Amino acid sequence: MADAYKIVVHKRDEMGSRDVKNLRKEGKIPGVYYSSDSKSSIPFYMIDADLTGAFKSGAHLYQVSVGGKMRNVIFKEIQYHPVTDDILHVDIYGVSLKEKIDIKVPVHLIGEAKGVSIDGGHLTQSLNDIEIKCLPTKIPEFIEVDVSEIGISESLYVRDITPPEDVELTTQEDIVIVSITHGISDSDLETEVVEDEEFTFDDTDDEKSDDEESSSDKE
């Protein structure tokens, strides 16, 4: 489990759309803090560089100072710009270290599938993040999946992996994580052209001439 990563948030009072746009222009990311035991949400902003550092830390559990008190939080929702992928807004959620939470963590593949190394197949990863339930102190940095025994035309499902101790997988067990399919060879890309021996351009010209002569006779 990655240790809790301390991040700095700053209180903000301005809530209008113009104020939010000005924050972003200054390299600040607006956000909201809330928790199951709080009566209202608390608006804040973070410095873009601090947020980037938090993500690069690999942590899933963070500590922030809210209302003069250090609180354990997770990122609940992150809104991205649809074109630039810039972060527009973040929601952080206060959690109790004694209560289990639902969260997504990355899936990391290890090993080389025999369907690829031996049979020349192609590996496709269908699931990049997996949903789990555990205590905030038990959140793994990622879920490791060994693909070395997967053969050609085989798939590995959520039900096939064993989670770390004290971690429950909540993603549907019949969802495919990775699969191995046959690779495409050069011969598969070749298109066979079948010539019609009974058809020639000469035949077409003759038929056209015959049609023209028949038309002339009628005239």
C-alpha cells in the first residue's frame, strides 16, 4: 500500500463561473471537499503543480488540512477538458480509516503470455482499472495480474485473479481483463484476385459493336 500523501488545499470563497475561469488561468484547480459526516461541502483550490505531484506519487490515500484539521481523503471525481485533457475540477472525499470504501485502482500486467511468445498471438488488455473494496489503509497501489500462462485464443477474467489480503474485488467476475488472439500475417492481408476467363475487353467491344449494328438496322 502506498503511504498517505500530503497535499495542500486553499480555501476559496468565490464560486462564480468567472471566478473559476480566473483560477484556472492562474494555474489553480478548483475543487470541493465533502464527506459522509459533513453537512455541507467546502470549496477549495489546488495549485496545478501540487496536484500533478500528488498523482505522480502513486498514492490513493491523501491527507489535507480542512478547517484547521488534518483529514484523510481520496479523489472521488476528476473532471477533464474534453479536448485538451486539462483538469477542470476535482472532488475529494473525507474517509474514516476504520470503514471500508469502494475505489478503483490500476491493473498491472506481469509476465509474457505464452500465446504471444510461443504462438505469435496478439495480447489485448480490456480492463485497465478494477473496482475494489477495502479499508483506506489497505488500498493497493495497483492489482497485479500474471499473464504468462495465457495461451492463444484464451482470455483471463476477473474471477481468475486473487486480490491482495483484505481486499475485495467488486468488478463483475465475468469481465475480461486480457485476451490473446491470432496475429495477422502478411498473407492475411493479401487479396486474391480471380480472373474471369470468359470476360475480356475484346468481348465487350464486340458485344457493343453488335448492339450498335442491331440498332442501326432498326433505324
